Amino acid sequence: MKLLAIRGNPLIGLYVKATEHTAIVGLNEQNMIDAVKEELEVDVVVTTVAGSELVGALIAANSNGAVVSNLATTKEIEKLSKHFDVRVIDTQMTCLGNNLCINDKGGIAHPELDDETLEKIKDALDIEIVKGTIGGIKTVGMAAVVTNRGGLLNPNVSEWEVKRINKIMGVEAMTGTVNFGNDMVASSLVANTKGYVVGRDTTGFELGIIEEALFMG
């Protein structure tokens, strides 16, 4: 576990997307690169996506592949392709990281994502994905962090939503907050089955719940 801020900003999840083997980091900040590499035991690729440092919002990835919108540049795709099987998705929902909550087993997608696009994403990531909300929030990728081992969900999540996530993603997820009460948990938490990095304003109480949610399930 590592508490971290990037240029004074504890919303570290906006700048990082992690899988079991690789993390994408949007800023060339050594303290962040080192923390992610060490805590998650992953390779790190430093790149923007669609010219933006906010890679956590713009890319969705698991062990099977990564999906980006058609705003991603050729150079970015080349960089990512060294680590992932990258699929470019032609969609107006360009923030795929915000609109998909996935692990290696399954996922939840923004409820307004069209069926054709969803089929392409499912094919690229090789998992079953259903449309839905998490805590009533459509940007499901920001409302939860789910690994292959556990998950931390927005505290407003309904019992039905929890059951659905547990079933499709194959984990026992819990609810909690980060960064002193922030309920958009993926904005400030980056995790895989080996460890996690979280925003530096996260309290001891919150850390206890994160530990239990991600590793005790």
C-alpha cells in the first residue's frame, strides 16, 4: 500500500490504469511510476491517451487487452501495443475508462453504451459485460475499483447492484470511500490482486475497509 499525490493532487486514479501485468501512467512523474511499479508489481508504460494525461478516464484494460477511442493517436497506440492487444473503438463515449468497470472475469458498462459498441468491447477484452449502474452512477468506471480478487464500490450502491457485480465479475465486493469521504472511489484508488496505491488524503479507517474489500474476499 502506498499513499500518493501527483503534483499535489490526491486524485491519482485519473492518471493511472492498472491490470495484473501492466499499468498505464499518464504523467512522467517518477514518484508515481515507482509507487505503481513497486506496489502493484507491474510493468509501467508512460503515455497520454488522446493527448490527455487523464488515462484512467480514457482507457479500459484487463489482462486480455485494452480499448481506447478513435481519438487515440498512432504514436500512443504503438506504445500501448508493446504491452496490450489494443483495440480502437469508434464511439462518442470517448472516456472508456470512466464508462467501463472491468476485471479479467467480467464487467459493467455505462447503461447508454450502444449494443454494437459493447459487442466490440466484449470481443476485445474477452469477457462478458452487462450494462448497468453502480450506486446509481452511469460512469461505472469511476464508481468502483474491482480486481480479480475483490472490489471497492461507491457507498450508495444497491443490494441488487452488488449482487450483479459479484456475479458477473466473480468477486465479493464491499462499499467504501477514499480521500476523506470521496465516493467516486476509482478517482483515487488504483489496484490489482498484488497491491494498491491510493490518494494521500485517505484516512486510516478508509484504508482498513480498502484492505478488507480488495484482499480479504
